[in-house]
Amino acid sequence: MNNEWFESAPVHKAYFKFSLPVVCGMIISLVYNMVDTWFIARTGNTNLVAGVALGAPVFTLMIALGDMFGLGGASVISRYFGQKRDDDGRKISIFCFYAALMMGVAVAVFMILFRQPILHLLGANEETMAYASSYYTYIVLGAPLIVVSFTPNNQLRTEGFSTQSMIGGAIGSVVNIILDPIFIFGFGWGAAGAAIATVLGYACTDTYYVWILLRRTKKLSVDIRQFRVVPSELRQILSIGIPACITNLMQSIGMTMLNRFLLPYGNDRVAAMGIVTKTNLMAALIVIGFAFGAQPLIGYNYGAQNKERLRKILRFCYGFECCIALVISGCMSLAAPYLIRMFIADEQIVALGAPMLRMLQIGIPFMAIVLVTTVIFQASGKAWGAFLLSVSRQGVIFAIVIFAASRLFGYKGVLAAQPAADILTALLAVGLFLGSVYKDLKE
């Protein structure tokens, strides 16, 4: 790791050094999601599309659990590296890798045992149950591979291996894209084929990451002989990891709530939202990539107590993130029907999906503010602020808004719930930042 990038390089150069590989990785993930959605939509089966959409929150749950040890561990490791405590950082990386693997196994067992009640909770009905069940089953069986991948994915960046982190994700996405048409159409496995391709892609990603950890890294490891952590370090990991997990878990819950509120209006609207959710990733993943790419830089300088450099980093992060979010949301709004038509030729779904997508774009700039603030709290170890934001945007605030808006405005209220929640959560984020991090920087 070249400490110059963390300590003295121009802020904008250091920011792009760490964030661009993350954004590229997000774009690769975006291409995979688009291709995956395109192949599923090509079946022409609305119930199959809806069934996969209903099973999508399960995949989001896997990401959430992976981030518990991935982002939680990366936060502690980056601060340790800033304090020159390299051996402690190595032990944290080992603990998080195996803890994530064990978590994945436990979750797979639990979700297989309670498959039917969980599928009903997700909103599967007679028309969609078979497709949702097929997708769900194979994604859940692959939980250990999916969950563990997010630990090295996040932690490699703390040692400056942002490009290798991106390559690992790219390998999995390419494998997935290749296998999708073979499994969905060639073997006729449908929704199950999409899930199996996803799991095999993650298996390839994990293999690459383990090779990098064994052969390339100096400060990170997977040596199980050093699998230990003291209680105070575990508390640090979980104090950041649990809010990070909750952020994605709330996304899963939010998707489930949205689907259930759309169900009374027909499966075609659930299918349209499934397409829209994937299309919206074009905006969301780029914004997320630029926000989270800066986490090692923020954590290192916070651990080193270099407040002057930290102030410059935060100003640049907020300014750039908001600008890029505005540009992306504007372009997405203008191109909404064309983007949806890329995935499905059904004009009814396109007509339903275009206003859905435009509505979601209203919240993207506000989501950018929430993301940057969340990353700052995670990188600096401020668990309370990270927790409040993690339970708000697609959790508590979203739940309150969608219940109220659906009662007052019906279907339009359901569509407006997410951008309204984005705006309210951004206001909360600003208040938390001024009351916590801003005070620290002024001291």
C-alpha cells in the first residue's frame, strides 16, 4: 500500500484513485443486472418476471449480511492502518472472512427450513409461487458464497487494492452473464437458472479474492490460525457492521413492502416495478460507488487525526456526489421509456414503468447526501449516526410514508413514497452531520 495516496496526494486524485475502481465495479454489476433482467424478461412470462422480483429481497438480504463483516471490518481496519496498527488490522480481516462464511451457512439452513412462510411473507401468490420458489431456493443455497464475497470486496480497498476488488466482482458478473442464457433458455431452467448462474458467478469471485489475499496482500490475510478477536474489537466491527447490514436489510424490507402495496393493483405493476428497480440501478450504483469508494480514505485520515485533510475530502465528496447525482437523475428521467423498453417489449409494462422510474429519480440527489453521510459515520466509527440513517431511508421513514401516502393518494402515493422518504432522510442526515462530525472537525 502506498501511504502517499492516503496522506498527501491531492484530494481529487486520491478520491478518484479509490472511488473509480469501485464505480467501475458497480457499472459491471449494473451491466450484469441489466443483462440478467433482460434475459428474464425475454421469457415473455409476466408471472416469472414478477416471481423473480418477489425473490429479489432475499438476494439483497445476502448483501446486507455480507456488509456486516465487510464494511464493519473495513471501517476498523482502515482506522488501524491510519494508526500504523497493521497486525491488528490483519487479525480483523481474518476474523471477518470466516465469520461471514459461518453466517452464510447459518442463514442458508434457516431460510431453507422456513421457505414457504418466507415466500408468503414476500408476497408470492398462486400465479408467482412456483417461479419465486425456484429462484429463492437456489439463491439461498448459495448464501455462504454470496455473503463471504463482500468481506474481501470491501477490505481489499483498505490496503489500496481497489482495482483487484473491482476485478473480482467483474469475474463473477461475466460468468453470470455467460451462464444466464445457457441455464434460462438452453437448459430451460427459467427462474432457477438465473439463480444458479448468480451463485456460480459468486463462486468464481470468491476464488479470485482468496488468491489475491494469499498471493498479493501484505496486511490482509485468510490464515485461519489467527482467527481471533478481542471483545472490544468485535464491538467496533458490529457497531458499524450492523448498521451497514440494516441499510441493505431495510432495502430488502422496503422492496417487499413496495411489492405488497402494489399487489392490489395487479401482478403487471409488480412486474413493472421489478424492471424499474433494476433499471434504477443505473443511477443508484454509480452514486453508491462514488460514495463508498472514499471510505478507506476517510477512515485512514480519521484514524490518523489529520483533520485538515479530512475536511477537504468531505467537501469534495459532498460536492461531487451531489453534482453527479443531479446529472444522472436528469438523464434517466428523460430516457425512462426507452430504458424500460430495453428489457421488455410489452408496451403496457413500459407505460406503467416510465412514471415509476421518473418518480424514483426525484430522490436520487437526496439519496446521494444520505450515502455520503452514512459512509462518513461508518468510516469514523460513529455507530449511532450510521444506525439512525440505516433504519430510515428504506425502513422507518419509508414505512411511515408509504402507509400514509397509499391511504391518502392510492396508487400514486405508493409510487411517491420512496422519493419522499429520500428527502426526509437527507434532512435527517444533514442534522446528524452538523451535530456530530462537523463539531469534531471544528475542534
